[in-house]
Amino acid sequence: MSDVPLPALPVTFRPTRTRAVLLTIGAVLFVVVSAIGVILEHLSPGERVSFVLTAGLFYGVLVLLSRPKVVADDEGVTVVNLTRSRRLAWAEILHVNLRTGDPWVFLDLSDGTSLPALGIQPGIGREQAIRDARTLRALAEQRGTGTEER
């Protein structure tokens, strides 16, 4: 069993720095592109609207990229990736893996598959991702049939 202190449940793991950067850049990009569309005098109203819609599209993509999270509660784990969510019982999680070079955590499942959990990724916040992966691993060991990665 791991000596990682376990948090009170429910707990949400997400790449907070990456999320803050994406949402900030998205908001700034939206404002700048929309302002350019409004300021340029030679544009028709339709072209101005297209600037705003394009800025909204870029912002929407960045919001989608900031969506991933992993929520652990008493019954199991909800993995929210870019476009899909999956609910897992604790017993379904055999291993929580974050190896050197991995872009995010992978959950080895009892059905023989592996599920990427984009909510824990070392990108900008490597130390936070390692802590979160260890915590999720300890929770899986305590609550399910998970075993520590060797």
C-alpha cells in the first residue's frame, strides 16, 4: 500500500495550469480577433460577423481542450476527456500509469483495455501531475482491486 495521503472524496484532478493558459489565451484571442473585425472600416457587416464567429470557434476549441478532468468519488472514477466521458467502478481500475514520456495518465482496466485519462497530464504542471497520479493510484489500491505499478 502506498504512503500517499488520501484526500477526502469527491476529488477532481485536472491540469489547472494548462487549463488557465488555454482559457486565458482563448479569451484574449476572442477579444483581439473580434476587435479587429469591428475596427476594420472596409469590411462589410457579414465579414465583421465572420471575424466574430471565427474568434468564437477558436475559443470553443480551446475550451474543449481545457475540458479534461478525472473525478474520483466513493463509487468510482469519472474520466472526462475531450469529447467523451466514461464512468468506472473502482474495481475496474487495475493500474494507474504515468511513465516517463507519457502525455497523460493511462488506466489499465479489468476488461483488458487501457483508458487515457487526459485530466492528469504532465505538460505544464509536471509535479502536480505526478502527485495526482500517485494519489489516484493510492485511491485505486485502497478502494478497488488495483495494484501498484512495478
